[in-house]
Amino acid sequence: IQYENLPLIRGLSSAYGLTFIPGTQAASIQIKKGSGSVVNGYESVTGQINLELQKPDEAEKLYLNIYGNQMARAEINVQAAQKLNTNWSTLTMLHASNQTIGHDNNNDNFEDHPLRSQYNLFNRWKYTGKKRMFQAGFRAVYDDLTAGQITPNFNEPLYEIGVKTKQLEVFTKNGFLFPEKPYKSIGIIHSFKWHNHQSYYGTKVYNAQQYSGYLNVIYQTIINNTNHTMKFGGSYVYDNYDKNLNNNYKFGKIESVPGAFVEYAYNEQKKTALVLGLRGD
């Protein structure tokens, strides 16, 4: 699962799904069932979901969304886009949601739903020129969740759950174009993410930290005519995990995965399409 061909859900993020992407920030979702392309990595062999976010040069200048319901959930989304000139544009998206009132409608002395607060900030700059396209931005998330037993009883201690998550990610995208040869291009995608997880489940304490890096370089050209497209490139994925259970059992791992790929695509007047790919990691 990626956003704009950058890793989104991997490692410590796997438990949260799309929770950290507010709905108003999404522009579209693309889904591929089965092996679709070798360009985006070895993890897409069984399928791929790619989330496209709002673009600085296409988003509304000012967007405000406010939500509330009878379960005491409140949410606000603010998005502001600005075209600075013919080449540069920027977009900032803010999200805040809160649910601090608990409910126990079945009277089992446990919260029916977690009490949660989340703050989300996304900022991106985009440059569009004749020979180059460039994007850079960052994404920051703070999420605080509590759940579990409401009041203790005489037989056992209070069972509470608490999870705090912090994420910070920076990314860049570089595209080099050839106006005289529009079928040719070079793309370089890079990101770095820090994920901090602090949690307790009753008397158990689990804390973890993850540092992740991603690099993908893609060169695209044609063979004879535009019916035959070729892509070459290489990638590098890095994950460093540091985990701690009950403040005394430490464990973790480092994954460092370089890779290379080549892909051929045949497309004739939208009648026949064929994709052949090969990659090694």
C-alpha cells in the first residue's frame, strides 16, 4: 500500500491501515489485483493499492470541512493551496480529530470504542518546468489512543490500553524531461520516515521505533515507436527496528534491500496490452 508510489503502510504502520490519511486529503485510489508492475517493488507481487493525494496546482485555494456526531466525535480539516507563479505551487493540509467522551452502552465496564485524538499536518511544494518536475514535502502525525476497562473490580487490577504514535516523513520527487523526445524521462523518488510507538496493554508495556528509507530510480524510453515502452531502474529499501517489551526485553532488526528491474510494455491503439517484467532484490 503506497501513496503516490511512496511506501505508506509497512512495519509499525501496518496495524493502522489508512487511519493516518484523512479522507479529505485523498484525491483518488488505484487498485491492482495480482502482479501489476515490477517498477514499484517486490512487495507488489500479490497486488497494490496506491493512494493519490491532493495536488498543489489542482486543489482548491481554501477548503474547510467540519464534522461532528452524537457519539461526541469532532473533526476539522483545513486545506490551502497557492500558485506562486507559472512554475511553483504549494499546498498545506491540516487535520484534527477528537473523541474524548466514552460510552458503555452494553454495561460491560469496558469502553465501547477507543478515546482518541489525532493531529495531522501535510505540506508539499511543486515545481513544473519544461525540462524538470520537482516535488518536496513532509508529513507529520500525532495519535493518542486509550481504551479498556473503565473502573476496577475486587478480583483483578484495572485493565487499560494506551497507544501513542508519532510519525514524521520527508520526501522528494525529481523528474527530468526531454522536450525533443517526450517519450523519454528519468524519475527519482526518495523518502525517509521516523515512526515512534509507545503502548501499554494492562501490565504489558511495548515500545518501538522504526527508521525507514526508500529510493527508486526509473528511466523510461521506447523501442522504435511508442507502442513499445521500456523501463529500467534500481531501488533501495531500508528499515531499522528497535523494539522493547516490558522495559527489559529488547529486540529488533535491520533490513537493507537493494534491487534492480526492467519492464517492457506493448500497447497498440488501446486494443492489446502486454507487460513483461523482471526484477531482482
